[in-house]
Amino acid sequence: MNKLLPHIYEESIFKVDYDYLFKKNIKVVLFDLDNTIIPDNICEINNDIKMLFNNIKNIGLKPIIFSNSPKKRIKKVADILDIDYVYLACKPLTFKFKRLIKKYGLKKSEVAIIGDQLFTDIKGGNKVGIKTILVKPISEYDPFLTRFNRMREKKILSKLDIKESNYEEM
Ligand SMILES: [Mg+2]
């Protein structure tokens, strides 16, 4: 399988079918933070996001923030949402994925990751063997390195012809 190809492609975290993930025996959903939950340069959590995470918990899924950003930024958001977090996750490297799976006593098949970047979130998730869900980035502003990756992403996405909401293939 192409390591850059997500299992599911959605418009945003609000469009993901969390009930379906639960039915498919997913227990933990890892969330990238920057440009997946909130824009890169902002640290505000609005009510829509709070309600979404409450819904996700009520469904029976455990959301965990899994971000390459430093602790301070991650902790602030995780505390507001009252969820666990992993900072400096080093995606697409897999050792922190593996550590988390072991720590929570999970099987790979019980974990999914949602993120906006093919070269970190999706590649890392696929390498470790969990379900991967790509969402569109929230903000147009990206740091330089991300901007470079975006150009490569666009090329790949146009070649892959990714269909949205391909849940049946999970
Ligand atoms: Mg991101």
C-alpha cells in the first residue's frame, strides 16, 4: 500500500463519521493539532470544538492529541478539552505511536489518526499500521517547511485521485 494514501479523506474533523469508527472497533482516535483542530497560529478553542470532542467521548471513543508541537501549546488545548496528549510526537517516525499503543494496551487495529498532512500524520500512521484519516488544513498560513510539503502533497493528491468518505474500504 502507498504509505501516503489515507484510508479516509474528509473536509474537516467535523465531517468524520465517528459512529462508524466506533462500529469498526476503533477505540482511540489520535488528533493532530495544528491545522487539524485549530489554525497554526491560534490557541483558541471554540464551543463547536468542545462539543465535537464531547460527542466523540460520548460515542465511546478516546480522543488523544498527538502533535509534533512542543508541550506548552498542546497541554493548553488538551486541558481545555480534558483529553490526553502526546507532544513532540516526531511524526512520521513511529516510535511515539508504538509507545502510545503499548501504554494504552491497544491493538493497532483499534487506533486511528486524523491529520492534515500526508508527510507526517498519514505517512506515520500508515507506517505503524493504524487507520489514517486526512482532513483539509484549516488555515492557509503555513510555516515554510509545511508550505514546501504542501506543494508536494498537491501533486500526490492529484495523482492519487482520492475519493472522499471512502469508509467501506477501511
Ligand atoms: Mg497539522
